[in-house]
Amino acid sequence: MESLIDMIQIPPYNAPVISGVYIYTVDKVWVKPIINETVREFFSDNITALNSYIMGLHISEEDTRSYHYRYSCYKDYYNDRGEKYAQIEIKMLQNNIEGDDCCRIIFNPNKFCNSEECMSDLNAILSLADAYYVEMMDIAIDIPTNKEKVHLVKDKRVKLDCSNTKWNQTEYLGKNRNTIGHVKLYDKQSECKLSNELTRLEITVGNPLEKSWLNSVSKRLPKVIISAVENEGTSLSANLNDTEKVIVLALIDSPKKIELWKKLGYKMKKKIEPYIFADDIELEYDMEAIQKVANNIIETIKIEGTHIKGRYITSD
């Protein structure tokens, strides 16, 4: 029998978890290696030695700005047809900050972890560390529905909308990207030029080895509304006057339906609410799936001879 992943045309997933019609994965990972003083001083004097660990690594010119990483490094990976399929970013040696937490590695597991070359390079850089941990990760949930039908509900976080077309918007919760609690909702079908409808929700979360991690994640999950594929709200009651019918018809097809409805007066909101939201459902999160995809990443990045100790993966 054809699986859900087989039916959805999309670049390969790494260790996905299927829950109903939704696919859970980890879309981006920030790993922090703990590098001792001896190793740190060695690379401070000889940064090009990184090329002996990762061949083909591009190393930037020295950045001397305060509280920046001194070197930004990256390597692109290509298939036999010369097409880029993955990238690893490595930030090395923070300025003005003394300590062994002076490196950051960034990659997309869905593109990176299915490649032996990529994983070999990751293991090489992690072998320099006494320990390491997942600083942040993006939990991704793929929804097999057109983006026009899926919307975020504003909460205490700043909500931003980036319009691609009149009806298609990338939506954000949280002012600062790449921070814990940031949310992105966008049209994956358009981004990847897929034949099937697909909307992706991404939530940036912290280290899954922290105590009460899943509880902290649950508090940051956004409210997501999914409208029916064919909204039947046009069958309006005789109880509505002409003005109310026009408002209902306008709001049903608006990507800002919820925000605009909230601006109406109390009596108007209560009267037209059944027609505006009759076909809407709220996304129900599978917390076990979220925990499982996070655990999968921890297992994926463990190199031989390491084990979990508190919030770290360590060889001690």
C-alpha cells in the first residue's frame, strides 16, 4: 500500500514521523560543540587546519567585530549531476567571550543526514569536542493543504505577514528569527515546485535533553486554523441582512479572516461567527511525534563512543 510520504512529492525526509495526515520532521539544527582551551588556541592560530577535518570547507576572512564569530565557514554538497543538495555551516571562535562554548554547527537534517559524506564531515568536526549539545532545532509539520487555507492566530508574539501573492502569505510569530519560540508558516508547494498542495509549519525549540523540554515546547506551539478545502459558508441565512452577508462573503476568503473578524463590534461578531468559522478546524499537535523526531536527531548525531549525560552528548 502506498504510504503518505510516497503520495507527497517532496525532497527526502530524515527520520520522519507520520501522525494522521501530517508529517513531523526536524528541518534545521544548531549544534554547539564544547571545545577545550588547547584545541581552541590551536585553531585560533591556524584556522586553515579545519580543512584537514572537512575537505573543501570555505573559511571566511577574520571578523574582528565584538561578540561575532571570528570565522564563518561552510561547505556545499553536490550530487553526480552537479546539483547542490546540502550545506553545513560552522561558526568558529567567538570574539570577546572566553570559554569552551565557542563553536556552532548548522545544517538541515532532511537534506544533510541521508548523505554519508555529510555525516562523515559532521563526525569529524564533532570529534574535536569534549561534548556537544543541540542548542536549537526547527520542528517541521507538513500539512497536505493549500497555504491559502492555513493561518496562524496571533498570540502574545509579534505577528508578521510577508506577502508572496494577494492570497498567499508567509506568516511569522516572533520578531527575531532563529530564536526559541519563533514560528513560520509557509507554502512548501510553491517553494519546492511540488505538484501536490503542501503547507509547512516550523517552530524553533531548544535542547530536547533539557528537563521539562516537551512541556516548554507545548507552551510555545501556535494556534493554527485550517479551513475546509471547499468552504460552504456562502449558503447564508435569511437572518443576515445584505451588509452582513457581504461581510461574511468577504471574510470567508480573506487570509486575515480572524484578525479582521476580531475588529468588528461584539454583536456583529457573535451574529456572523457561525458562518465565518463553520468549516474551520484547529491543528491538534501530536506531542509524542514531536518528542520522537527530536529523539531521532539526538540519535543521528551521536558519534561512536559517546553517550548522553544531562543536556550533553559526551565521551567522558
